Amino acid sequence: MTKGSANNSSGSGSGSGSGSGGYQTTRSGTNSQGNHYCHRDYGTDASNSNSYHYSNSNGSYYYSNLNGSTYYNDGAGNSQYNSGK
């Protein structure tokens, strides 16, 4: 599974802020390839305290969720889910 280029976080974005559901958005924005990303910190007690998601300019997207599960959609109707267990 190719996750795309979300790790290239150069480009515009915002710093930390508060959100609903007990998390802080630590990084979000659009990188130099035009891909949106958002990293959330749920604290040290969460099973996956630093969850994130991104959506790419080609229509694909990826979620790493609070419960440890991941979801990837390639933008062409194919998807993959991993429960994290």
C-alpha cells in the first residue's frame, strides 16, 4: 500500500489549536504537492495519541485513527482497512 507523500510537509499550514473531542490539532495544511494533511494529538492515554489523515490531489486519502485502525482509499474505488489489532 502506497501512502502517498503526506510526510513531505513543506508548504503552508497551521500550528496547534484546540478541537472538539479532546484533541489538539498539532499540524495541518497543504504541502508542496497540493496534498492536505492534519495531525491530531489526543494525549498520552489514547491508544494512538497522534492520529492523522491526509487527502491527496489525485483523490486518494489515508486515515490513521485514534483506535489504532487505518483506512486507505486510492481515489479509484479501491480501499484497504486495517483494524490495528
